[in-house]
Amino acid sequence: MATHGRTQLKRILGAPTALFIGMGVAIGSGIFRTPGDVAGQLGSPGLIVAAWVFGGCFVLMAGMVTAELATRFPHAGGEYVFLREAYGDFVAFFFGWAYTVFIIGGGAASIAAAFGDFGCDAIGIADRWSGWLAAGAIVLVAGVNAVGLRSGAWTQNVLTCAKITALLVVIVIGLTRGEAAIEWTASAPSTSGKPLFLVFVAGVIPVLWAYDGTTDAVKMAEEIKDVRRALPRALIGSAVLLTVLYVAVNVALMRIMPTSDMVGVDSVPGEAMRRVFGPTGRSAMLAVAMVACLGALSSTTLATIRVTFALARDGLTFRFMSKMSGSQAPVSALLVVAAFAVILVLTRKFNEVLQIYFFASAILFGLSYATLIVFRLREREFPRDVYRCPAGIVLASVLILIQFALAGGIIRNSPRDAAYTTGLLIAFALFYFVWKRAMQPSSRL
């Protein structure tokens, strides 16, 4: 995609940062907040591990498909760019606006909401202050990223290393100090007549939240050195490393406490460390969880805001959000998205935000994966210097089916949140025609 004379971004980021972006976004509230939810839905250790392996396979497939698309179009904005090249302005506008609200704003709000919950628990204050702690975290991280790209990248790299180290410590403690016998043959909890498929979908949603963001480095493709080699390695490497890490963490936790004890526990790692080391262990793990949330919030803000920047640079949203500071930070876009995320955390709880987030992402990323099929069918021969995804059309089709299944499961389990999200998505689609009439042709370069 040509930039038509618009501002080109400098390639500042190296291969390690590209890898750490995906891992940094993913390792956050999910692995600390969701094991109790997964245990409550699935119960059986075998099903729990299967859910985490499924999540890892999903992000590995997504990484390979996205690597091909990103090396075709190594520009800021990731999926937004793929959609514009495949379908044109209407779908790109729809994706960019919906992504900014639901994925960037909703994703940041979900991470921050978990930070607020952990903070209230660690400090020992009432839950009503959770939203305000979350809002403070959003403001802090937005401020760090507004300083500049190097500052944001350095912060997320340091925090990502700290989070990985903490999870490795949990694994070692669980495998060496845990005494609980894992009952692999235990059955799933009563499902009140629901098909096992719907039960598994409900259990997989929080798992996918823990993996979410593994492919976010593609949004910064325009700023990565040697992007055609570094990006595929980062996307595939982060998916594989996270799968091994998360499965090991869950096995370690089950070695410390039975799955029946995990149900309803907001921080299973915290409770596990309490059982091993007493109150001090729990407090230490809550502090680690808060740091992990800050790191994930920093990483997701650093990467995903490039979608809003690219949308504005192309004249499909307000131009002031395409402004980059001298240190390559989209300050205006950061402020707008941070404000929306603050509104969300002050008005909705963690699980409510998560349902909205995943219903929207199922639709938006389903459209994105379909672009690989579009490009493959259009061309007579595969372009040079582009990573070729093995069985690309098959993997893209599988990913689309999984996204549709997730959306269907959310409609069945949370119809109100699905209806609310659908209404806003329709509003974004209709708004395109208002925007086109009001802004063109003067707004486009």
C-alpha cells in the first residue's frame, strides 16, 4: 500500500522488540485473572489443558496467516491495511473505527479493570475503587507512550522480561512444591443441559483473552527493521513460547490446588502462592499480577494505537489523530483512546467488557483472515520476498470458522452484550456514508 506522500515512519524497532510486543500484550491480566473462570466452566484438568493448547494452536495459525499478510503490506496499521487493500475504503473505515473503540479501547479497559481488581485486593480497599485504580493505570501508561516510541518500547521490554520471569518462578514452585494429585480423568461440571461445545466455547473465551495480542506486532510493521524476516519469526515464536509457558503454568497451579478449589477465585496464582508461602506469597503474586497488567497495557497501547494513526493518515478519521511527535508518538490518538478506555472502566466490570471485546473481535478478525484468501485468489503467482503461510487458504478458513463459532457462543451465553455490540457495529458501518459525504474529496490526499 502506498502512502501517497504522507509521513513515513522510521524503522526503529529491532527483532527482539517485535517478539516482546506480542508476548508483552498477551502476558497480562489473562493468565493471572482467568484460570478460575476456566476451571469454573470446564472443571476437568484434561479439558482445561485442552483449552489452553487449543488457544495456543489458534494463535499459532493466526500468527502464520498474519505473517504472510504483514509481509505483503509492511505498513502501520496491520489488519486495517490488509482490509483496505482487499475490500476498499468502506470495510477499512468500518474496521478502523470499530477497532479503535472495541479492540483498543475495550482491550485496554479489560486489562486495566483486572489491574483495578488486583489492586483493591492487594491494598485491602473496597471493590468500588477498582474502576478508579484502572483509570489511573490507563492515564499512566498513555503518558509513558506519549513520551515517544523508544520510551514505550523500552518500558514494555523490561516489563515483559519481568513477567516471563515471574511465570517461570510459578512453574518451578508448582512442579517442585506442589503436592496435589492431578485427576486427569475427572469429568466436567454439570452443564445444565448445555451441549459440550457451548461449554467449551465459554471456557475458551477467557483462555483466548490470555493469548490475545500475540499478533499485535504487525501494527508496527512500518517501524520494524528487516521486517520481512523479523516479523514472521516474532509472530510464530511468540505463539509457540506462550503456549508452552501457559500450559506449564496451569499444570503447576493444578499441582498446588485442585481445580475444584480454583472455581470463583479471582487470582488463582495468588491463592496458589498463599497455600505454599502464606499471606506473604499471595501479596507478592498480586503485586506481580499488577505489574503484568501494567506491562500488557503498555504493550497493547504501544502497538494497537497504530491502527488509529493509519486510519487518520488515510483521511478516514479525524486528521489530528495522524499527528506524530518528534519522538514518533501519536499523542492525539493516545489521548482519545485513553479517554474512551477510562469511560469503559468506570461504567462496566471486567467480564462485561470481555464479552463485548470478543464478540467484536470475532467479526473484525474474521474479515481480516479472509483477506489472505482474497489475495491468493487474485494473483497468478506468489509475490517474492513475502512469507508464504503453509496451507494458507485452509488455515484462514479454519480461523474464520472458529471466530464465527466464538461469536455464536457469545450470542447464546450473553445475548444482551452481543446485541449492544452489534448495534454499535451497524452504526459504524452507516456512519461511513455520512463521513464520506462530509469529508470527501477535500480530506483525502
